[in-house]
Amino acid sequence: MRTSRTFSGLLRAGLAGLVAAAGLFTAGTLPAHAADTPLRDLAAAQGKVIGTAVTGSKLTGTYGDLAGSQFSSLTPGNAMKWGTVEPTQGTFNWTEADQIVAFAQAHNQQVRGHTLVWHSQNPSWLTNGTWTSAQLSSLLQNHISTEVGRYKGEIAAWDVVNEPFNEDGTYRSTLWYNGLGSGYIANALTWAHAADPAAKLYINDYNVEGVNAKSDALYNLVKSLKAAGVPIDGVGLQAHLILGQVPSTLQQNIQRFADLGVDVAITELDVRMALPADSTKLAQQKADFKSVVAACVAVSRCVNVTVWGFSDSDSWVDSTFPGYGAATPYDANYAPKPAYYGISEALGGTTTTPPTGACTAAYSVSNQWTTGFTGQVTISCSGAALSSWKVSWTYGAGQQITQAWNATCTQSGADVSCANASYNGTVADGSSVTFGFNASWSGSNPVPSVTLG
Ligand code: 9MR
């Protein structure tokens, strides 16, 4: 059990209530998402958990608000990897991991620990070292005991082993396989179980969503581990998918793992597309997210669907696959995309179809201090365009605009109205325009609903 926990100042500020929610209205229609049931509530009604990968430093403002309100599980995107937690042998850095665990506990969320044994993002002292297999084994055992032990009782599930297979189902040549043989997998699971008997222990991989040679290998491994009495509780299907390419055997594959007596989680769902996004691609992406979540809903032992970043501003895809992106359920301005509604509908939500031919305005607070704050409004168009715009809202708690840029703002009493500047009235289909402002506040700073029109 850990004896100390570090709460960062940033997190405290975030919990103190930086930003409540993004306000978004669609021009000429009702605000589709404002009244939607949060995904975590829909998931709970289905007996499922819905999660997202997160970056600890971003858990404030609109990002923190959505992470906390829409999801019932968090996976640290990088914070619990060996290279992060032990950059120098014997010197540990748990700051971001602790922050994410604290945030999750404050928001009544599970944490999926990711990941203990991987070939990637290991510290250089480990990968550059020369080790006998006895030394390697002991390093791995210590790592697992230390990290799992630190968070004992606080992690719902661990991705103990990540990406052990090649595409043809043979074992991947890694530090671990080459040094220890395939037995490293059973040992890692056994050590993790000893350190936290309550945590569910998973093997996690990509391109194992459908029935294929790689998922066959994973299936056979899990079957043999179960037969040998090794503590294996689940398999993680990462699901880094390409638009329009959800495997037709996804549900069948989930079911066959469930039938082996293990849980299944969709652990890293995203659906990337060639940029730029357009309304046809976004509609296909909605269908793809919906079919993945529906496949999980259909199998009782499929317990968790986690997206690998919930906003297009926070995805690994863009830098890894040049020319591809827009892979997550929220756009870069935190407006829900059609994909969000695909998830919602698969979880039984009755939300209306999202704006596919519309321009929307989203309000957020990007910085806040004792007496003032900086806010921004982003006007985004998809399947529509504007040649001029005006955004208005009513402040509910005495906030007062003091300065604006990239728009002309006037405030009369509580009513604020901001019109485009001479140079940014045009919002082309598929693009967005942002303006900013400073304002004063006291007491509370609730996010207003904004109207575009
Ligand atoms: O999202 C992670 C990204 O920030 C890192 O740069 C990257 C390095 O490999 O790892 C990403 O997460 C990976 C996850 O840990 C395992 N499955 C594949 C994910 C995407 O690369």
C-alpha cells in the first residue's frame, strides 16, 4: 500500500472548479449534446464501464470536465509505463500516475493500469544494459512488484503484458521474449497477482479484434494459461482501427474469449481517417464507433470500452500516421462529433443525430485566477459555412468582459454579444475560427450556453 500521495497544485486548481462544461449550440437547432445523458451513465445502465486514455497535465478546464463527467474509467496514456516511472534505475517518478489516480478517485472512476511488460517506452538504462536472464527476470519481478504494489487496491485492471505477438501469431522478438522465453508472460501475471490479488490481470494487443492468426495465438495462449492455473483475468483488444474497417468477426472474437472464462475489454479504441474530415467520413466513423461498442454490449463478459484519447486534440494518431487523424469522439475544440453519438446510441442513448451540416459555437475557459479568467469561443463548421458570425450568451454570475481579441464584443448587463472582426468572418466547411476574451468573476464562474446566429 502506498504511504504517500502527491496532489499537484494543478489538480487542486482543477478540482476547485476551473471550468464546468463546454457550452455548445448549433446554429438554428437545439443544443444536441447539452441535455444528453453522460456516456458513463448510459454505460452503467448496460453494466459496462466506458473509459478514456488521459494525459495527467491536461486534467483541468474543459478536458478535465469531460474526462470526469463522461467516463467511468481512466487509463494513463503514458504515465505508468516503465520509462516514465523509473527513468533512472532506482529513481522513481510517480507524479503523473498519482495525479491520474487521484483524479479518478475524486470522480468515482476506475483506473486501468497500463502497462507493466512491453517492448516499447522502456528506460534506456534497461534496454541498453547487458543482463543475464536471471538478472532480467529479477528486474522484471521487482518492477512489477514495485508498481503494482504501490497502487494496490487502487487499480481495477492491469495491462500486465502488452503486445506480445507478431501479426502471424509468433512471439514478438523483444527484450523479454529473447531473454526469458515465452514463460515471461506467466511469470509476469503471477508476480502481478501476488502484488495485488484484487486487480484484474490482462494481456493486451492490437490487430486482435477480429478472428485472425494473431488473435488465434492470443486465444491459444490464454487457454493454456487458464489450463495451467496462471492468474489471467482478461484480454484487451486495443482497436486502433481505420475508417470503415471494423472487423466483421469482432463480436464472435469477443465471445470466444469470453467462452474461455476471461473478461474482454476494448482498451484503446480510435478510428482514424484520411484528413480532412468531411461529413461522409464522420458519418462512417460514427457507424464504426457504434458497431464496436455494440459488439461489446452484446457480450456480457465484455466489461469496458476505452477510447485512446477522447479529443482530436489529444490523439497519438496525427503524429504517427501523417495525413491521418480525427480519430476520436470529440473534435479538437471539445465539441462532440458524430462518433460520440455512435457510442451513445450503442449504449442505449436516445440522442438526436448530431449536427452533420452545421456550424457550432463552443465556449470554454482556458485559464482562471482569483479575480479573472481567459475564455475562448470556437466556431466550427462541418457540412456548412459562414461568411459572418455573431455569438451571444448571458452571464449568470456577474462575469464582466474586460477585453476581447479576434472579435468585437459588447456587454450590456449580463448579455454579451461578439461579432466577427473584419478579417475572420469567413468559416469554411471543415474549418473553425476562435476568438478570446478576458473577463472578471467572483463567487462562481458557471459556463453559459452560447448561441450562434
Ligand atoms: O498514446 C501513447 C503515445 O502518447 C505514445 O507516444 C506512444 C508511444 O508508443 O504510445 C501510445 O500508446 C500506445 C499504447 O501504450 C499501446 N498501444 C498503442 C498505443 C499507441 O501507440
